[in-house]
Amino acid sequence: MELTIANISALVCIGLVAGLLGSMLGVGGGFIIVPVLILALKLPMQVAVGSSLVAIVANSCTAASAYLKTRMTNIRLGLLMETTTVPGAILGAIAATLLASSTLSIFFGIVLLYVSYSMIFRQPAMTEDIAPTTDSTNLDDDSSSFLGQSQSMYYDISQRRPINYEIKRVPWGLTTSFLAGILSSMLGIGGGIIKVPVMHSIMGIPIKVAIGTSSFMIALTTAAGALIYYHNGYVHPSIVTPLIVGVVGGALLGTSLAQRATGAWLRKGFGGLLLVTAILMFLRTANVM
């Protein structure tokens, strides 16, 4: 691609939008970067994916560091969930070369529609809008044996007070994370699309903490892929540099907005993202796109 002022400006704008939405919803932003680089800027697939991975690392590191200040990133939980997500992603990458994914795409699209409906229209049992009063010893599973302590806290800027929450159903969360890793690799769906609903809907974690923790996990999982693409010569500094400039700016703005937004608004925004993703999966399965 010939680097003109227009192309450089386009790369910065792409990074800005991807960084803003990716950091706000904890999904990285690759779902925006890759198709735009391919369709609008006519970059080869390998270059687009490699550039996207580097940008996602920059986006996730920027977002996670911002979320850490208010303890919206639960590092211990993120590291624990990565122990099952990474093996699942490896298995999914292997399975993707052996299995046709059209039927699985349709099934998973239906699941995404249900989760989207739940996040948009249903009131969760516990949100960051209401601090839970349950005692940490009264859990429905043995979460404390996994995390040392099940009760955690973060500071909600929008409410100007600390919010306590309990991490529940850890075995279910780990199992679902393994399946999320498989589906992410098989279907090319970003891990955050699956991890955020898992942490929020299954493990009872406030949506803001789920988003912050997802950003941290995405930084870990995409770094290895970015190194591989760089080693194979698919990462071009002339393309990645303006992309990262936009991504970092968007991530700083996105994290600021996410911290000030209400949990209900973020849930509905993420539900809308899941709805769009499900529709795109149905269209891709039908060879419309």
C-alpha cells in the first residue's frame, strides 16, 4: 500500500474507532480493524491480521493499565481463566483445519442472539449499580479454593464509591472459558466477545470488571500471535505506527467513558455488539459476505 497522507490519516482514524469501542467493551477492536484494512485499504489478509494483532496489544495494554487504577481489572481472575482459554484456543485452531464450521457458526449465532437479548432486556441478579450484601462464606460453589478470596472490590467513578462483588461459579467459568477459546479460534471471533458475557452472566462479575479483566486477558493472548506474524514479515512499521497512534488515543478515551458510564448502558452496548456479531455470522454462513 502506498503511504499517502490520506492513507496515514485513514489508519489513525481506524485505530481511533477500534481503540474507542474495543476498550469500552473489552473486545480488543480487531473486528473493526481487519475488515477495514482488507476492504478499504486493500491490504493482504496476513498483513491486516498481523497489524490488527499489534494494535490490539497496544489497545489492551492501554485499557488494562487505565482500568487497574480503579481495580476494574481482576488480574488473578484473568490469569486463572487464561489457563483454560489458551488450551481451548489451541484445540480450536487445530479443529478449524479439520472441521467445517458452518453448522457450528449457526448454532453459536443463535447462542449469541440469546445472550444479546439477555444483556439488553433482562435485569441481572447482581450489578455494579447495587452492591451485594451476601457474606463471602455463603457461596453457591467453592470459589475461594480457586482464588484465595472470592470477594473483591473496585471503585466506580460514575457512582463515586467502592463496589464489592463476589466471584461465583468458578468451575463453570473455567469450563466455559475453555469452550470460548475453542470457538474463538474456530470461528475467528474475538475472545472478549465470549469472555465478557461468561464473566458477567455466569460468574456474577460486574460488567465493568468483566470488561477490564477481558482487556487484560486479550493483551496476553494476542501478544504471542503478534510475535509470530512479526517473525514472518507481516507486520510493517509504516502501517502499524499510525494505527497504534489512533488506537492508544481511542483506548484512553474509551476507558474514560467506560468508567463514567452506568453498568446498564454498558450491558446494552455489549448486547448490541453481540447482536451485530450474530447477524454477521449468519451472513457469512450464507455466503452473503
